Amino acid sequence: LELYATTQPAPGAASGGSPMAVMGLQKPCGSVVGGVIYFSASLPAQVLSSGTARWARVKDGDGLWVIDGNVAVTGTPGAGFTIGDVVLYAGAFVFLFGATLTEP
């Protein structure tokens, strides 16, 4: 799972910059129940550059594109990905916990 401060491109297109943070997911990344993926917690990933996370990209174990989505503060309706604070600082750590992905 990669977090970006750049403008979100078309799905699967070039990211337009380097990721702010890259969180490696476990293999398998979680479990599927009733069309919902329940992700396992990730290891902490260090934030590489400061800025505002605007969108995220998920890649599979081979580094191939799976899904992109906007990033917003937790509780924002319709957001693809939500986090506690979209402003990230280089040197801090982020990790995934309690995450789900629901098939529309």
C-alpha cells in the first residue's frame, strides 16, 4: 500500500511522483468474508517525505496495480482510504490496522 501527495492519476497510470510511505502487507493480506477483505495489521512503515496524503495505491505481491483511491480523514463519507490525519511527517511511522475493503 503506497501513499502519495501527488495528484491522483487515472486508475493504474503512472503515479506522478514517489510515494510518501510504502506499507508492506502480509501474505496473505487478510481474509475475505461476504465480499469484504479484512486486512491483517501491517508492520510500521517510515514516512519518506512530509506532505498531505491525497491518494493511495495498492499493488499485489508482484508489484502490479490492483486499486487506487483518494485518501481522507477517518469518517469522511465516500473516501477510498481513510487515516487519522492526512498530514504526514518524514521520519514518522504509519501502519495499517483495522482496515477493510468492500466490493461495491
